[in-house]
Amino acid sequence: MTGRAALWPGPPAGLDEESPSGSPTPDDPLLGARLEAVVDAVDAPDVLLALSRHGRRLVRCGGTAPAPPLPREDLRYEIGSATKTFTALLLTRLIQDGVVTGAESAAALLDPERPERTPPVTPAHLITHTSGLPALPADFYARALPAWHSNPYARYPASRVEAAFLRHRSRHRPGTRWRYSNFGVAVLGLALAAATDTPWEDLLRTRVLRPLGLHGTVPRAADPDTRLDAVGRRKDGHTPTPAFDAGGFQAAGALRATPYDLLTFLEAHLRPAGSRLEDALRAVRRPVLRRGIGHRHVHTVGWFRHPTAGGPMYFHSGATLGQQAFLGFRPDTGTALVALCTRRFRAHDPFITTAYGLLADGWS
């Protein structure tokens, strides 16, 4: 694996270049029919696909359940781990603004009085899943088990996340191994909050959501109004699930957002020029590490990055106890795709792979 801290100074030359693909535009009836066919094929109570091609948008929605009181495209959906792409952009914004460097000790940010561990785990390690932390704290499962089918994360508050991190000792040097970690990104959110003396949700709102005009994107802790929220379902596709409570893992999975906000978020990554977050948006797309056989798996600060025939595509998925989400974009075709559904992930569930395939093939 390659890729270290101190930190993604800017995108490689040509990163924002787009090449004409000859693919259909969003107002092409064949493209609309294809999206409708995918929506019809998904076995979930509520399904939504939102596409942007060079800024022109197309939304198709449906599902096996009766239509909710509000249009599906106006609801807020739980995006689970796709929240990490927002936290990644927050980190790069804070680095660009000189608030943090990304290379300081996360433990020192949380508790300046603690003796420094060597080598330190940094914010850069935490966001790129190279901190050496496991997916979840060792004692998470015992605490979460009584609420495993309702809201397990709610039983593990921020104070326990911080304590578990400060006592953890990894067997591997930070920056040497990749392991996807909700724990690590949760710690990052707490560390950034400590560094700025501002709760993560307020920090995200002022540094990312408001500058991008994302007024329909909220963490549950910051907005108790649930009238606009889509209702998740369990694996049976019928039983409602409680609204997801991320507990101390806010930065790793707490956000709910409207499809239009998610498209706006992705469009900002496609066309960062002129944005108040331009430097951060460019930085968050830069590849920072490779892993696996032949280093075929490429990661940026906040996105998985895979090759296509026309150029790289960037994506991240997420899931809660009753909803699934896929976010992705392709600079070569100027395309952004949001896919959402309200059914818990099941074994061999095709929803995320179908969304990935839609973005990867370019609709040519």
C-alpha cells in the first residue's frame, strides 16, 4: 500500500478534464426508460434514481409500497457510510483553511494532557482507513447486542468512542495497512470537533453544507423533525425500522439527505471551479493510496476510485438498518448518480451493484 499523511496538496494535472462520450443526455427518452426499468426491478418499498449529466437532471422513483404522502423525491434518506464523503470534504476544508494539518496526533487533539503515543494516529490515517483501528471498538458488540435489530449504534455514545480510541493499541504501524473502519472515521469527527471546539454537526453545517447550499441534509442529532424522512424497512420489505441513530459514530454514518441535495453535492465534485470549497473539492478527489494485488484498488481522501474505459469513476455506498444508498460520479462523462432504497441489505442484494454498473457503463 502507498499513500501517507501531510497531505494531498492538489489534484494531478487534467483531473477536471471531461471528454465527450457521445452518451445520451438526461432528456433522452431511452435513458429515462432505462432508469425506470431499473427502478421497477428493485424489490424495495421505495426506490429512487437521480442522475445529473453536465448539470441536467433526471429523477425516476417507484417501489413496491404505496406512494408516501410526500413525493419520494422530496424525502430525506439515510445514507449511512456515504456520510464519510462529507466528513472527508470537511477535513480537506479545514486543512485548506489552516485549522488543522491532517498530520497532527488525533489523540492529542482529543486529550492534550495524555502522553503522546508513537507513532501517532493522524486525521489522515483515520479518513483513509489506515489508522490500524478495527471496524468497530472491541466492546461495541456486547453493548449493542440488546438493540441489535433496532438501533445498536445508539447504545455506544461519543464518550465511549473516544475512550475506546485512547486505550486502543494497534498491532500495526499507522499508515501501513488498510482496513475499513467506522470506528476510525467516528474518532475523526470527534477529533475535529475537539480541535475547533465545535460539535461535528455544527462544523459540517457551517463549513460544508451551507457553502454548498445543502439545506436538505441533516444529521439526526441536529434535527428532530422526522416528517420529511423516508421510512426504512427490514429485510422482509414490510416491517418499518426506527430512524437510524448513529450514537457516537455521527461522522461515519449519521446523515440524511434529499436526492437533490446529494446531486448538488456530487455536481460540486464534478465542477469545483468557482465553488467556495474549490480547493477542498479538488483535494478530496486526489488518489492517496493503492492496495491489493497489483495495487488495483485506488482510494482518494474520501472516495473509492475505479477505472472505466473513459476515465476514473468515484463512488461510495452506505446502509443503515432499513435503507441503502449509492453515490458516484464520473468526470469523463460529467455524470453523477444517486441511488436510494428503503429496504435493509440482504445477502446477494443487487441494489448497490446495479447502481455501480449503471455509473460504470456510461449508458453508451
